Amino acid sequence: MLWGGRFKYGLDNNALKFSSSLSVDINLILEDIEGSKAHAAMLAGVKIISRHESEQITKGLRTIEQEWKDGKWNPDAEKFEDVHSAIESRLFELIGDTAGKLHTGRSRNDQIATDILLWIRKRCFLIQDSIKNLQIILLKISSCHINTLMPGYTHMQRAQPVSLAFHLMAYVEMLERDKNRFEQIYNSNNQSPLGSGALAGSTLPIDREFTARELGFNKPTENALDSVSNRDFILDYLHACSVGMMHLSRLSEEIVLWSTSEWNFIKLADSYSTGSSLMPQKKNPDLAELIRGKSGRAFGNYISLASALKSLPLSYNRDLQEDKAPLFDSSFSYEDSLELMASMLSTAEFNSGRFREEMQGDFSLATDLADWLVLKGVPFRQAHGVVGKLVQKLEMEKRNFKDVTVDELKKISPVFDESAVECLDINNSLNRKKTYGSPNPVLVQKRIEELLKKLV
Ligand code: ARG
């Protein structure tokens, strides 16, 4: 027990069970030890403890770290309030009373803030790597499908033809933004809370610059009260996870759609699909559905912490202990989702020829035909009307653009000539796109190469 002095009786068992966060904050064990090592070295540096004592503490902490990694020490959640108390108690067992010097000039309040920040900063790197891995897989698939036609939609209605590469590259751009979000979190949380004490610093000559440097921060935080109350960085992280999951949920939704027999556009590998316990023929895209489903939980986690922080008076209140479950839940499920999405896509097969026939003659080139008129000097509004009329007529006759003749076109507008029919050929539709950022295969190819060069 870390705080027994002024108490006559120990904590009730149920109360301890209710208040223990060990089963959750055990995830911070390595960061907690890292912070304690820096703190012990600093205490020796400012001569609050001796070199020998600092070495004893560090050695003990190393042993605990090794015991944990080897599975030889696993503290009981029914016995300890949190990871800090569990480590301190083990340190006492290992090195005796010197262990009692480690907590000098430190509170669990600045300790936990430091631990979480260290954990998040490491995780930011890891997640950026996983995002990059998924991007590379999407880029590789895209490079094989620059000319794979598929319908592009707005309002879930066929709008204009695009390519599979162009469609997947939209996700690569989203992932690029996701990565930047984590990079920003890393860069903007570069101050160490350690040494802020419980809320108001210390009368001991704690060297906060030293511990900040030791732990890889730029400098110490400016205000002790803010430092122990602040959980903005977790909110930032949960927000970044939410947006990342939201993007994955959109991709998941498309995978689910594309794998239906109606779409028949993607075939998932057996190893990333599941069957039905009742219907023998079923092959289900469960992993995509689960990623889609887990995104809801990620949003919930943000709200859960934001609600805990709302109106919370300064500084540390035990409510803050509830910050960790949402943090780990979002982070782990986002990391798993990124990994599974990458495996699922890299083993999937696309049906490249699926839309080439079907889109020949459908109305998705109507805009291109209107643009053709514009280039002949017809005002766009008028051109829009002319092509609209043509579509209406063909629909009534149960026909489409496939068998439209020049004569027919001329009847609708005398401006039309032979070359207008050419722009209704789906096979050349992507090549005719002129604008930067369009699905023109040359531009898509260029962007793929640019990103592959940057990422691989
Ligand atoms: N387990 C606590 C948490 O996660 C650590 C800080 C506890 N501080 C305290 N004064 N009870 O927030």
C-alpha cells in the first residue's frame, strides 16, 4: 500500500476491486519503468539519493522488466491499485528499503500523465508504419488496375466511369492524411509532465530538464497544474483513431458491396472469409464487417473520455483513471484493423473485366458528350439540356448510347458530327480526362509512382 500512514484500516476488498486499474494500465508497464529509471537517475544527479541507491533502483527496475517480459512476474489485480503500486511493491521485494526512495518528489499524478504520453508517442510511430504498409498494398494493387474500368457513383447512382486504381488511390490519400494526424500528435506533445508532482511541483530541487531529455521530450511542461489535469493528447489520439477507423469503415463497406454476387467485383481469399453455420454455400466478408462495426466503438471511446473530462475541476481527479480503457481499446482495434485490411486486400482478387462490357453504352458518358458540345461553342447549360433530351429519348426507347448514330445526334443538335460518337466509347473515356487529379491513367500512374518512391 502506497498511502497507508494516516489510515487505521485497509481498503475494503470490494472497494479495491472496484478502484483497481491494474488490469488495464498494465499495458503501461514498460513506460512506467522507463519513467522511473529516468527519475532515479535524476534524483542521483541532484544528489537527493546516492549514485549507489540510484543504481540499485535501476537494477531492480531492470529485473522487473525482464521478469515481466519472461512471464515470471504478473501482478495480481486484486492486490494492487495500479501498475505504479505493483511495480513499487515488487521493487521493495527485490531491493528492500531503498525502493522507498524512488517516489521522492514524484506523484502518481505526474507519473501516469508521463506514462500515457510516452506510450502514445511510441504508438504514433507504430501506427504510421501500419498505415504505410496498407498504403503500399493499395498502391501495388492500383498499379495493376490503372485501366480497370468501374462505375463511379454519386448518390449511389452511376455517375462517371473511373478506374479501380483511381478509386483505391482515393483511400491512399485518406491514409496519407491519417498518417499526418499521428505525426502531428507526436510533434505537438513534446513536453514532459514528469516533476509536476501531485499538482504544484516540489520543494526538492527536481531537475525536470534532465528527465525530459532522458525520456525523449524537448522540454518540461510549463504549468504543473495543467500537466496533471491534461488529457488532451489522449483525445487527440482517440480522434485520430476515429478518423482512421472511419476511413477503414468506408473501404470495408465497399469490400462488402463488391463481394456480393450483384457486384461480383472482388473475391476474398478463403483465409480471410468465413462461412455460415446454416447455409452451406455462404462465404461472408466478416472481417470487413467487423472493421466497419469496430469504427463505432472508436467514436464511442472518444465520447467516453470527452464526457469524463467535461467540467472536471483541476487538477487530478480519480475520474481520470477512466481514460485508459478507451485509449487501449481504440488503439489496439485500429492497429488490428489496419493489419487485417492489408492482409485481406493483398490476398483478394479483382474481376478486372467486370464492367467493360456492361458500361459500354450506359449513360455514364453523358457529361463527356455535353463537354464535347461545349468545345464546339455551345453554352454548358444548353449542352446539358441537349444531352438530357437524348438520354430521355433513348430511355423511352429502351436503348442506350451504344447504338446511337451520328444522324440521330444531328437531329437533336446540328452541331454534332462524327467525332461526337467517338466520345461515347467507354474504352477511351479515362484517357480523355484532362484535369489534374482526374482518373486519367497517365496521371494516376504518376501519382502511384510518386508515392511508391516516397513510401517504399
Ligand atoms: N491509477 C491512477 C490513474 O490511472 C494513477 C494516478 C492515481 N493518483 C491518485 N492520486 N490516486 O489515473
